[in-house]
Amino acid sequence: MKKIRKGDKVVVLTGKDKGKQGTILSVLEDNRVLVEGVNMIKRHTKPNPNKGVTGGIVDKEASIHISNVALHNPVTNKGERVGFRTMQDGNKVRVFKKSGEVADVK
């Protein structure tokens, strides 16, 4: 079980986008994540009529290391570290370290 998953709302802790919030678009294999609207880069693309791709400059998200983001806690409206706890019914859930609240709401 991962501490940060696709679809989670996160806060960026360091770098040029410090303090920005976004949703995880994907988790990559090498402990990196793509966050919506964070770490934007410009990609110059050639046109490819066979694939229907138009050329030009495209803005897209670059990956950011997973240690530079923290899960957003809606109660405190801040990013917090996450741990794991096994509930009495046997389910393993993510919990916020500072408050002890359950992060997985289903």
C-alpha cells in the first residue's frame, strides 16, 4: 500500500511551486509523481500528420519526487505526513501523523 496514490489531493512542500495544491495524475515507478498544474514545462513538438499531432509549444506537467509532496488534510487545510493503522475490522488505512485522523474516506 502506497502513502500517496493517484487521485489524492496533495500540497507541494519544496521547489519553485512550494505551497501549490493539485491532484495526483499518476505515480511513476521511480518514486516520482505527476501533479496537475504543478512543475509545468514547455515541450516543443514537431507536427506529425500521420498521428494527427499539430506542432507547436505545449505546456505539460513534469514529474516531481514523491518526498516533495504531502497529502492534503481538509480539516487543517495543510499538507501532512501519512502513516498506516490497522482498524479493528482488519482493514489497513492511511492516517495523518499529526492529528491521527483517518485519511481514507470511502
